[in-house]
Amino acid sequence: SCKVFFAKDPLKIVRAQGQYMFDEKGEKYLDCINNVAHVGHSHPYVVKAATKQMELLNTNSRFLHDNLVQYAQRLTATLPEKLSVCYFVNSGSEANDLALRLARQYHGHQDVITLE
């Protein structure tokens, strides 16, 4: 069920910077797979912001915190009025699960059709 990308000669990536990843031998690879294309690996602004947040509080969004409300307000201010509710989740799986639960609650149906 899970396909290995490099079954014959797997890469051992030890660090990354910007759009590149580096293996144990120092060989440089352009990262076209991971979800970092929008800011790159080890982006100084992102590292600084993450460090600042982790120094204050390092948890998920199940607990209330003013930053969640402030972020939701800033985010929804950029969107059309109909898009005025935010749900913060940890991953794509959680987002899909929440979407299914919301749809089931709204429509009252339990059936789902999926395409491969």
C-alpha cells in the first residue's frame, strides 16, 4: 500500500535549506516533493516565528488562546463575508474527517461516495 520512492538506492537526507535537501554525502537535491515550496526549508522568518510561539506555548488548537481568535479574525478579514468561520486542524486527514462530520451533521446522511 505504501510505495517507496527510492527502493533501489534510498536517499538519506540529513538537512535542508531553502528549496534544497542534502544527503549524508553533501549531495544537493531540489525538493519538489515536500510541502515547503511556498517558503522553503529553514526559512529564517518561519523559524523565528515558530521559535517565538514555542517559547510562549507549544500545543495544538484544542485549547483556547487569544492568538487563535486573532488569527481567525485576520484571516476572515481577507475573505468574502460568507467565509467567516475558521476550523483549525492539524493535518489533511483531520480536515477531511471534519468536512465529513460537518456534511453528515448538516445533511443528516451517512453515505459517502469516493473516487480513486
